[in-house]
Amino acid sequence: MADQRELVILSLYPRDMNIYGDRGNLLALTRRARAHGFEPRVVDLNIGDTLPEHVDIVIGGGGQDSGQIRVAADLAGRAAEFQALAEGGTPMLVICGLYQLFGHRFVTTSGSTLQGIGVLDVETRGGDERMIGNVVVDSRDFGEIIGYENHSGYTVLGSGSEPLGTVLQGAGNNPDDGSGGARSGNVLGSYLHGSLLPKNPAISDFLIATAAQRRYDAFEPRAGVDQTAERARAAAKRRPR
Ligand code: GLN
């Protein structure tokens, strides 16, 4: 359609960082972008690839520690580029393994330190306890965020990031302080798989609206209520931890 406007979605490290169906975030986001009248163009960024000239939205998933080591090394060389994108207001969503690497550092259970790029003011240590199960986070910006966690990383926030919300069920960033996820500007980090976006269209809408405002100076929502998402949210909430 003539009025369809492009949005470039950068998918980070799909080869190494795509666990528990995180690729579903990309499917949900592109679908929702179309429903709002945009034409999404997905660009994969794997290790060694060149960043495209223009990026509207960045998303990335989780991975095994081995994948994280490879990715951390590649990401370190791009820290300035991602910091500039974040400072310019580009909306981003990073899950689990990439959430950890978008923070300052991830110290693994074996004691090695993976340097992060510090786009989020968070820091993570691998712990003895694995946090596994369904999670509900009460958030100011997105209502109830519903997903599934599986991590041993224990994440704490500094003053430069605010939690996405308060955990109602599950562990979230860690089992102790009740915080779930992190946000600095338009960059969101979360432990939640599931995948997250098919069950949380409010977050897709935030990414799309923010990108559209930045690129086209306007956003008029066109997508209606996602009934499938509503049913999935209700079913996930009924499930025990
Ligand atoms: N290795 C990390 C952890 O367990 C990340 C796991 C993930 O991305 N699912 O904390």
C-alpha cells in the first residue's frame, strides 16, 4: 500500500541469542507493526555483520553462557554505536542474555567477567539458584507484563535505570528486591521469555509508536485489541509458577 511506511527492526544475534522462542518477539513485532500500517524490514545482526545505516527498533534475546561469551566480544566493539542509538532515543527491547550484556557486566558462575555495553545501568552475577517459572510484573507503563523466566543471573539496578515494574509472581531481576526488568530512556530490558511480545502487545505498541514518532513525527494507532494475546495472557496467569 502506498501509505505504508518502513520501520527497520534490527534483530540482534539471532544465531547465538535466541532461546525459549525469543524469535517469536520478532514475529509478533512485525505483525503488530503491519497492523499499525507500517512495513517492517528486519535486519539480522550476527557476529561480524555490519550495522545497517538506519535502525528504528532494536530487539534481542537470550542465550547460553557459551553464546554470550562470543556475543559479548562482538558487542564490545559496537558499544559506542549502541550507546549513540540509545542516547538518540531509539527504542530497544533486550531479553535475558542480552539484557545482561546491555548492562555493565555479567560475572558468570565460574567467575569470568563478560563486559557489557552499559546502555542499561544494571549489573549481573551468576548465582547458585535458577529462577524458573511464570512471572507477572505490575508495571506503570505497560500494565501487567506476563512471561516466563529461566536464568541464574542475579541482576541489580543502579540509579540510572528504573525497574519496569514490581514482581507479583516469580523472581524477576533477583529473588530479593521485587523488581522486574529495567528501563533507561527508551531501552527496555527483561528476563521474560515466553516469548514476551506475543503476550504483551503494549510493549510492541511502545516500540512501534516510539520508532514512528522519531522517524515520521507521528503515530496513530490502527491495530485493535489482540484477542489472541488476551487469551494467552489469561491462560499464562492461571498457570502456577
Ligand atoms: N546465562 C544467563 C543466565 O542464566 C542467561 C540465560 C538466558 O538467556 N536464558 O542468567
